[in-house]
Amino acid sequence: MTAGRRRVAALGALIVVVGAGLVVARGLPDSEATDVAGDALYAVAAYTGLVMLFPRASRALLALGAALWCVGVELLQLTGIPLVLAEGFPPLALVLGAGFDARDLVVYASAVAVALGVDAVVSARFLPRRRARTDVGASE
């Protein structure tokens, strides 16, 4: 899969993940299950967004970046800044959250690991196999 095709695939996946996240956040009743689902989708969106921006980067680096982003945002919630910003512009709560929850850190790590695994499987399935060179050492 070329970087361009990987970027387009990641964009498509990101649209689906963000759509699902909006359904969970706005269309379903608040519960522990929807909170966990929303957190997982947020982490997958972070991973997928990084794939879109950096399609040639290693999956491990992308996963690390997504996990660090999620943890950073969660820790920022301890300052109260995201809550104040969301009061002024409510959609920011979808990106920055509002209140710290340690459980979210576990959900983020798990979801990023799943996203990395799905990425590896999809890439293996659609990445064209390079043909072995049988003419190595032969004169051209």
C-alpha cells in the first residue's frame, strides 16, 4: 500500500471512527459503557489521525504518539483548563474532555493496542507482496 493509499484509507477510517464517536457521545444515554466506548474511539481516532498525517511512520511510533496524546489530554484535565475552555466553546469537550478519570488511561492504552493490531492485519492483507528478485547477480 502506498503512502497515498494508506493516507486515504486512514481518512476513511477516521471519518467512520469520528462518526461513531459522535453517535456514542450525542446519540446514546450516558453510562459507563458509553464512556468507555467514547474513550476507546477517541484513542483510535488519535491513532488513525496520526496514520493519516504520517503514513510512512512505523506502527509502533504511531501507537506511542497516539497514547502520549491521549495521556497528555487526560492529564491536562487535572488543571481544569479543558473544562473552562469547553464552557466557552462546548465542542472542545469532545477533543479535550472535561474531567480526569484514571480508568480512561487504561482504555486509551487498550484501544491504541487494538488499533495497532488492526492496522497490522489490514496492512498485511492489502500490502502488495514484493516479488523476490530471481535475477540477483545476473547481468542485465
